[in-house]
Amino acid sequence: FKVATVAVKPFAGQKPGTSGLRKRVPEFQQENYTENFIQAVLDGGLGAKKAGATLVVGGDGRYLLPQAINVIIKIAAANGVKKLIIGKDGILSTPAVSNLIRKRHTSGGIILTASHNPGGPKNDFGIKFNCENGGPAPDQTTDAIYAITTQIASYKLCPELNVDFGAIGKDSFEIEGVGQFEVEVIDSVADYLELMSEIFDFTQIKDFITGKATGQKFNLLVDSMHGVTGPYISTLLVDILGADASSLSRTVPKPDFGGGHPDPNLTYAKDLVDTLKQGQLDFGAAFDGDGDRNMILGKNGFFVTPSDSLAVIAANLEAIPYFRKNGVHGFARSMPTAAAVDRVAKAVGKRCFEVPTGWKYFGNLMDAGLLSLCGEESFGTGSDHIREKDGIWALLAWLQILAVKKQSVEQIIKEHWQKYGRNVFTRYDYENVDAGGANLMMKFLEPQLPGYIGKTVSANGVEFKVAAADNFEYRDPVDQSIAKNQGLRIIFEDGSRLIFRLSGTGSAGATVRLYVESVYEPSVGLDKLFAPSEDLLRPLVLVALDLSKLQQFTGRNEPTVIT
Ligand code: VG1
Ligand code: CO
């Protein structure tokens, strides 16, 4: 196969955000747009390791996936990449890619997904580079990739090289002036499920689900939202763990996610919530498009906030064989995530790190052996078994804990609050607002922060004294790199917090995120401890809207999504 060099001009805006480059499909379809970015990913992501590299490639099945993989094959071959390991039909969940990079010791991987964003010809596509530790590229690497996109003058490709990745097997090709290029197409789910079988006690979970252990079947419903987890979860739940086929919902990956918004939260997975509310089922879970997010529900639709989910898993790690074997090195959460896990860390005497939003910040801590379990309020939970958050792992962690404790989800959560206290949490998202207004709001608020320190603010007769207020900055304890501008924080004396951030995963306009956390000690009494979160959070929400003038700046009276 011949190698051609194509002269190009740079495209503006190819800057990876919180988790890769995400744009509308038509933007990726512009001539050379995807090609430019892939060339930049190979040069900026691999550097001197490009020639002879092996990469894992796969995505969540969304619209444009096959075309993007064809581009990657042609450009990788021309650039001297030695081998690509591709999921059959291009299908690999984000956690599965992370696992394969680690297991096969590759130089990294390319994940084709826009995660929880809708798919289809008019919706979102995304490209993310992961490094050899299996985790999302850190800021230095994505900065290098971006710098190349602003100056790129040409890319190389093999125009005639067309590789079928619809059947499992290996093929190799002679590239003129470069050498042998190999493509290995693998089963999308096998390696991942093998990893899960090593982490969890499948027999114990199966005996719990089928009722062998308890005399009562455990009825669950798991919604894959037409994302990538369908093939994984159907094999796992039904074939391996003995659940009924009726436990599965929307398991066929679709290029447009069946028209849905593959984000597992109370708004976009409402059908699942409504079904659970009917009271027949014991448990519900949902995952996002690429399989790294999870939502956990108990009987009657009892909602487990991701921050609580993380804390409960942290408090019950001895239920999971992986942690019994490897020990627990430490915990972490992203800054906006409620500090419930901090309380568990304190109780068990482990370190707890607070990092900026985005899974890439956990990787260094894990690689340094400082971190075993971490999570984000955005429905992300995971451990150091890979370097991505992992939706199916979180489901299995819960099932394992339930199998051991033999209590309902609600009982487990309420006992947890009684023991550790409750960090009530909500997030308001104002999606696709005018970027100018959103930026102005942040510019309006930031300079005022120092002035709030020591002041008392109030709403609905409740007073809050400000203990600290700043723009969050993170110094990585391992490599000392600094991430600035990670969100405006107002922290109150009791630990309650308000946080304002602009999203880094959107593809159009701006999304403002307001995070509200209200802290309750066990001593407040059960009336308060178990009260609905909206009631407990109302005063602080009012304070947040007042201080930020968010509604005036965005022109929105209501958020698009409340979680
Ligand atoms: C959002 C979430 C963040 C998450 C990121 C990627 O980022 O807030 O916690 O890590 O999405 O999630 P932002 O910048 O829009 O707030 V996804 O499932 O790529 O995988
Ligand atoms: Co995702």
C-alpha cells in the first residue's frame, strides 16, 4: 500500500475538553477535519513512540464510528504505527479500552465517543486519546495535541488501505517505505468480563440474584440506553449471573441511541425511574453511551446520589474480593463531588484526595499507588482496576455489597447517613446557554469571592457563614503539575459548599453547572437526616442564584437538568 501526503490547513477549535474533542457530526465531516485531528493525536499523543506503536481503537457505536475508524486505520498505517487492536464492528466501551491498553501493554488507545451526549447525523461525535496507563491523556498531552492542530500543514495516509473490522481475526499489510502494519479485530466484551470475574465473586452475586442465598429472587432492571453496554450487560447479567432476560432494557447499541440522550440521570433515564417507582423491582441501574457512567436506584425509585454511592462503596470495600486482596490505598473525588467519601476516609484512616473535574486527574494518583477508589458527582465511579470510571463495575460493586449485607438499597444508605452524616447534593445544569453570558457571570462572580469570606448570607431564614471562597487550583501531588481555573467555590463554616463551573464537554454554546452541597451531621435528628433533598437544599440554592445572578446572566429561569 502506498503512502500519500495531503497538504492541509489547520481548523480552529480542535482543543480537547474535559474528555476529548467533542463536536457536532457535521463538523467532523468537513474535508480533512477528522484526518487533521487524528494526525495530531498520533504526533502529540505518542511523540517519539509513534513508529512501532500499538494502539487500541474502539467506540460506543454512535453515528460516524465506522468512518472514523477507517480514517484511523489509513493514517496510523502511513505513520508507521505497527498495530491496531480494534473491537469487532468498532465496538468497545470506554472501560474496556482502558483495560485492553493495560492488559496488552499498548502505547495507548483512541476512543470514539461523545459519552453521554446524544448521537446521530446532527448530534455529537468525539475522539479521545488515552495513554499507556489506560487513562485519558493528561493536560500536557492534550495541550501538545492541540498545539499541533493549530499548525498542521499535512497528514499522511494510505488511501487504498481498507480493512474489514466486522469479523474477529488478524490481518497484516505491507506499507510502502514503512513496513508491516497489523490489524487485530477482537471480541468486544470477553477481556472486560474476564477482568470483572477477577474483581468480584460472581458466584456470590449469582446466588443472591437467583435467590439461592436468600430464598427470594432479587428483581432488577438495567438500562443500557442503547449505548455500548448492551452486549456486555446481557452476557454478564443473564448468561453469567442468572438474572431473567426481563432485567435488561435497551441493550442494542444504536448510532443515535434510539433518539435518546444516553445520560443516566433522573431526567434522561426517567423511564427507568418511573418503572422502579411502581414498586415491583428491588434495584435499577443505567449507563451512559460509552459505559463509564452509572446511576443506581433502589426499590420504589430510591435515588442514590453518585457522591453517596462512592461513600457507601468506600465503607464496604471488604465485600469485594479485589480490595480484600490488594488492600485499600486511598480515596479521591472530584472537587464538585459532595464530600461524603471524605467522612469514610477519615473514619478508616485513609487519605482522600480532591482533584479537578475529569477522570484524567485520578490516573497519576493510581499509578503512584495512592488511590484505590474514586468518583465524581456526574455519575462516575471506579477504582484502580483500570484508569477510567466504570459503569458496570459500579453496578457489580453494589450487587456484591447487597449480596453481603442482604439489606435494601434504602436501608444501606440511611444507615450510612446515620453513621457518617449526610452530604445532601444537587447539580443544576443550564445547557447550551449563550457563551458570552456564561463567561460574564463567572467574570462577575470571581472578583467578589474574597469579599465574601467571613460574611454571613441567608435565605429562607437560614444563615450561612462563608469560611473560604476561591477559584479552585490543583497541584498534582505526584508530578506537581498545576491545573488552574477549575471552578469557583464558596465554602461555608459547616462544610456546605456552592460551586460554579463551565462544562468542558459540550459541543455548542456553554453549559453552566451549579453544584450545591449542604452538610448534615448525624446529630441533627432523623427528621432532617432523611428529609427530601430538595427541601434540605432550597436555602442554599436560593443563596447561589442570588450571589451569582445566574438567571440574569443566562436568561434562564430554570435549569435544563437537575440531578
Ligand atoms: C462532565 C462531568 C465530569 C466528567 C466528564 C466526562 O464534564 O462534569 O465529571 O468527567 O463530563 O464524562 P464537564 O466538563 O462537562 O462538566 V463522560 O461520561 O465523558 O465520560
Ligand atoms: Co461517558
